[in-house]
Amino acid sequence: MRASQPLALSAAAAALLMGCGGSSDAALPQLTAATPATLQSCATLASSLALPDTRITSAEQVPAGPLTLQGNTTQAPAHCLVKGKMKERTGPVDGASYAIGFEMRLPVEWNGRFLHQANGGLDGSVVTALGSVSGAAPVAPGLVQGFAVLSSDAGHGAPTPFFGVDPQARLDYGYQAVGTLTPMAKNLIKSAYGKAPDRSYLAGCSNGGRHAMVGASRYAEQYDGILAGNPGFHLPKAATTQLWKAQQYAKVSTKDATSGLPDLTTAVSPAEFKLISSKIVAKCDALDGVTDGQVNDVAACQAAFNLQTDVPTCTGARDGSCISGDQKSVLASIFAGPKNSKGEALYTGTWFDPGIAGANFASWHFGSPATRDAGAVAFIFTSPPSSVAAFTAIPGMQYALNFSMETDYPKMFATNATYTESSWSYMTPPNEADLSALKNRGAKMIVFHGVADGVFSPMDTANWMDRLQANHSGKADAFARLFLVPGMNHCSGGPATDQFDMLAPLVAWVEQGKAPDSVTAKVRGAGANVVNAELPASWSANRTRPLCVYPKVARYNGTGDVESASSFSCK
């Protein structure tokens, strides 16, 4: 499990970086807010800007108006849209064309800040650089707040895993694209506004959260604030665990009549997950001081809830009012996490939380292994990668079922003459429990994680925070804080107060020294910009709750409206 050293900048890139000024300085000036500026140029950027290994393909003025991203339409301010490519090349292994594609949206009225929007999944497409980086259906994305926002495809042009055949594309996806893009983006901002950004932020959820955590370790000198949501910072282990989950669920699944392969959706029905969720609520709801259909004290809940005794065991047919003994065995194993034949844990288990009734939770358990994780493991997290012909010759589910946690799992740590850095090394933050460079510079980091994440273990993230605290003598919360979101699935969804803004508190912490002790979150009930259909009917459409700094828990004060965050305190 060798951790690689941080990427060394080329001489040209280093010189460019030093010329950027602002937040690229090694030491962060304390408690100094960014100062606004007005866009000076747009259309001329494409023709006048000369940056190393960079081709600006277009620069156009965009009037104020609606921008739609993932079904959410936001009124964006007038801005300059710049598109381009970096490091264009031909892959030596597969002969394919590669580049780091990007876009930047530079508001006419700029707040003096740079936001690197780290995207999710396998990357492979330049997502609209709106800066929607925290909470579900954000009402004020980064661009709306006045940030200059960067988005990229992380070094490959399609959201498929086959780029994993190319050694450099692997490294770009893992960490080098961030290191390549950052000095370019700061220099472009300087050209557009006449000054470099005063403050720089790196933020994202899921794989974007992983990018952010890796950035906190590898590029601490480049960023003043890091925001990592539901971070897949141990992504190779999480992805292989997804394949292992498929093997466990297959034990209680019926086979598809056409393919003969297990239909994982039959392993646990929505009604059965809802049953388990209701039993978790019954045992754990009141642990935070009030019966409100929400479980805030996740740690106490794990001790209070028992799958074997609190959920009825079927004596006859499955009808949604019980689950079978075999289902209980499979679920107990999955929530405990995978182990090898020596009994060694291969990835952290996860928590029982009412959010397991969320559709997003089930989709990660049942749909993702064959459609997402099989390809990612085969090409990106295994060295050497599979051949395209061999992989595409069998269904993704068959690959998942054939995967061996004994002999295939260790390949994430392997290298050879072509793939000289292991998947584990390039995908994860080196020395993840030591963020001394971030701390010493004065930069800040916020991490949030949905307690009912179906793919990346929130327990793993909590364990990381525990190790970070231990390594920094119990004082890590001076520069890094974790917020758990009860009921929330992967980045959003589930029975949860999943709409919140972590970016503004991060800015206030970096620039004003206001460390966030709690962040107010609300449900997306009737009237929200994007309504959450999974909210319990008994909840107010306007419910709010404080999200607390781990390990504190939102507890009812004993009086006041149970639908209001003001009636709860973090204790």
C-alpha cells in the first residue's frame, strides 16, 4: 500500500504558479476576506492567452439567465464561459486521443474567489461549471455566489472505464488533473480580472469528494478551503466491496429468466427495506430526546438496534412484514463489511440508519455492481487492467460474481513496468491522517457524509476523522471538521434534511475565522426547488435541523417546535 509522493510541477508550471500570487502563496494570510472585481475581458481570452500545454477553444459572454443542471434550474449571473483542453496527446497503449477538457465560468461581478468544482463518478465529461458542491438541489451554487468556477473531465473524454488502459489517464483521474488545472485556472482568472484569486476552494461530492480529500493532502499549498462530500477516498476498496455485495445478495436472489444471472433487486424488496427502516426508527428515534421520526444519534442506535431480534423473521412467504433468516444473515454480513479468509477486514462496514429505505441506497447495492463497479474495478482499480475484449465478452454481473476478494482484490496494490503507480496509490490521499501542510498553511477543511450512503461507508469517514484527531493531538477540529447527515443517502436523498450550504460556512471559516459548530439543513418538502419524494408524511415540509460537528449529535432541548432547528443543540 505504498503512498506516492505529491506530484512535482514542471519548471514551467511552477514558474506560472509563482506568478499567480493570491492564494497560491505558501502561507495563508489570516482572516483576510477576498475582494471583488469586475470582468475586464472575455472574447479576447481565446486569442490572447498563452498558457503552457493549454488550448483555449472558445470564450463567449453568457447573459444572465437560467442554467439547468441535473434537473435543477438556477438563475445564473452574466458571465464569461471559457472552454479548453490541456495536455492533448495520444495514448501509447491504446492509441486513443486524450486531453484534460475543462470549462470555466467567470462572473462579470466576481467575488474574488476561485472554486474548483470536482465532479463525480468516472468523470469523463465536463459538467456545467455551476458550483453545485454541497447538499441536494442547492439554491445558491458557487457561480450564483460570485465564484469563478472550474469544471473538468479529469483527463478523459467519455464517462466509461476504458481509459484505465492508459497509464497517464489513470494518474490524471486519480490526482494529476487537479495539479495540472489549478495553476492554469488561476492564471486565466488573472488575465480575465486583472488580478489572481484572493482565495481558492476545492469542492465536490462522491468522487468529487475524493478529489477534494486528495487535494487536501497533495495540493494543500494551492487551496485555502476544501469541501469534501460523501468522499470516496478509499474508492478502490469501496468498488471491490460493491462486487462482494453482489455475491452476498445473489445468495437470496432469484435468477433472471433470460440471462440466468441473479436479479439482485429480488434479494431485499423496497417493502422489506422500509420494514427494517421502521424498526430502526422504533428503537432509535427517541435517543436524541424527541420522537420525531428521525434518528440523530447514530452511534447509540447501533447498540440499540438488533437486526436479528428487532425485525420479524418470516415463517412463511415473504410479504413485506418480515424477512427470512437467510436475508438477515446476508444483510448482517454486508453491514459488517467484507473480510478475507484470514478474517482481515477489506473495507469498513456501515451503519444501520432509516435511510436504508431510500431508493438511492438500493440502487447502489443492486444496480451499481454490474453497471458501474465492474468496469471501474476491471480497468481503473486493477493493475494490469482487463482487456476490453475480455471484459465486454461477459455481462457485468458475471464479472462481479467471478471477482475474488482473495486473488483479485490485491491487484489494486500492484504495479508493473507499464503501470508504475498502483491504483491504491493514485486514487487515495497519501498520509491521509496527517494534514500538517494544510494545518500549517492556515487552510480549512469541511467534510460531510450521509449516514445512509449506499456505496462509501460513512463509518470509514468517521474513522478517518478519529485518526486525524489522534494524529494531531486531538486538535484537528482547529482546521478540519466532519458533519454527518442522518438519513441521507449518497450525496442526497433518503428521509433527511439534505438541503444545506457548506460552502458559505467554509468561506467564513477561512476568511473570518468563524469555525462552524453547526450547519442548518432543511428538508426538500412541498415548495422546494426540487422536492424529495422520500420524506415521511409526518414531517413538516419546512423541517430544519442542525448538522453537528462529529462526534456531537443534534439533541432536542426539551421545549420548542420539533420541526425547527432552533429547538435542538449539538451535544
